[in-house]
Amino acid sequence: MSSTSSHPTSTARHKSAAPSAPTRVVINTRPVERAAPLTQHLQAAGLSVVEIPMLTLQPRPTTDADMALMRQWFAGDYQALVIVSPTAAAAGLAVWQALARERHAQHSETNGDNQNDESQKTTELQTLSAPSHLIAVGEATAAVLNEAKIKAASYHVLQPRVANNEGMLAMPEIDSLQAGDKLLVWRGLGGRRLLVNTLQARGVHIDSIAWYERIMPHEAYRQYNQWLQQFSTAASVPSPLSSEAVPAAPSTAQHPKPIPKQSKPVVIISSATAFEHWRQVISQGKRQATDETSAEDTVKQPLADSTGADGLPKLKLSDFAYVVLGERLANMVADEQLSYWRVEDLAPATILAAISA
């Protein structure tokens, strides 16, 4: 499964009075609003965790086209709704409730009802019902809908057994979709191509609403450089590029011994966008967050030197091991011959088990 063996292998020379093994370093690249549970779980297990988010979730304006799709779904035009993240769930739920209030107001006006605002709001929240199957990808996404103070009988949130594209495709509500059926997806900009491509190949019509987009955080370069300085200088955490971790290349054509996966800092990557942002941060080395060029304009370029102008090492993608979500990301890192563990969900226990394997 991984591009390197998952069994520990010995690194280079150890001093005669070597200290105990340093604490394993884990870099959590999850967005700020989703990072805490994972960080706390890994820290409780004795790992050293640093948060360097590779994604910032930025809301997108709700367009007339988005509202038209929501009205079609609300009217029952779709067989199922797939919700891919807590952020998408919260944004979509707000519009869903607004449509319910709108319908209730129209009904009240037609029938001459005269409820006060508080009574009307209570009625709306208690009678909110789903016009199609609701499929939430993951526990956190489902929780947004289940904890919205709406009667449980109003709708039922379904979840795949495995919280990924493959798990959703195996669900009866998705597997039964045929040519001419319609599916709506609440999501962020990009992603979920396997689900979309597979269903479109069957003739299923798919619409989606991107409630937010994922951009490079402004602080990513500064946070990485700050961590790199601490990681390279801390006596208790040897640098991957130091002579203790990797022997210097001899004068012959022999290459340095690769760093075992168990000795590398671990980077948790949950999406292709996060991986590309991580690549940019690594490849740009010492670039600071105050540079005039924005992260989106960064041109990817290979490392030419092993150290930066300040003497700190310029680490490469291969100087880290990765925990990656799903088949697509696993294929990406495998193609680059990177060390990795593949997981099928982002539950903290799942990630800890992978790192500890």
C-alpha cells in the first residue's frame, strides 16, 4: 500500500550515549476550524503536533443560479442530496431554512394566519422536512444537520459506511440512481470527481453548489519557516538532513541512504488542493508571507540547494512521510515515490493507528 515498508528500519550511526528516541513530529495541515480534535488526540498519544493549515475556507457569495438549484431541490426535483463537509452543511442548511420560512410565510398569507414571529420560527424549525435523501460524508457533517435543533422525525441523515467517494457509491441510495435521475451536491469548490464522473457515466444528472472555496492561508509560509527553524535547531529533534539521520554522500557515485518512514516528520494531507499548497510551501523554501506575490501566483520550482541563505535546510517533499486520504491522494504521492500511509477517513483514531502501524 505504501511506497516504502511500514516496518521500522535502522537509521545511520548512533552515539554511544544516545538519548531516548525523539518524540514523533506530526504536521496537521487541516483547516483551523477542523484541526483541534485531531491535534488533541495525537498529542494525548504522546506525539508532537504542529498545526500548519494548508487550506483556508472562504465563503462564496450565493448566486441566483445557486438559489435556483436550491429551489429545484426544495421542490423535489432531485433524488438525493450529497453534503461533503460541515461547512457546506451549515451554509446549505441556512438557505434551506430560509426557503422553508418563505414557504411558510406564503402559506400563512394565503390562509390568513396571524402567528407572532417566535411562534412562526418554532413551527418552521419543527416542520422542516427533506425533499430527498440526505447523505452526509462523515460524522462531523452529519452532526451539523442532526444538531440543528430540528425534530429528528423531520428528516433522516444517511452516511456511507466509509466516508469517501467509494463509500458513497456503495450506498443503495446512490447505487440505485439511473439515467435521468438527478443528484445535488453541496460542497466546496473542486473535489469529489470520482463520485461525479462515475454517476455521470451512468447518465445521472448532477448539479452542485460550491458554498465556499479553499485557498492558501496567508500565514502558511511564515508558520512553516518558523517550524523549520525550531525543528532544525532543537537538540531533541535531529534534522532529517543532519549527519545523524542521513550519512553524507561519499565521493563515489553512491547515493545517501533514504530516511526511513518511521524517522520522518509526518504530514497529514486530506485533499489534492492541500497537497499542492504543501508542495508550494516546500518548494519555495524561505519565501516569507510578506512577499508581494500572492500564494496563488507562486510558480512551482525544484530545490537547487540543500540549505537556504540563512543556513537552514531546505527540505524536500521526500523528507516527510504522509498520511493521505483515499485512493486518489495515495496515487499522487506514490507516483512521486513518497513515503505514506493511506487512510479511508479522517477520524483522529484512524490517523493515529496509521502512524503507529
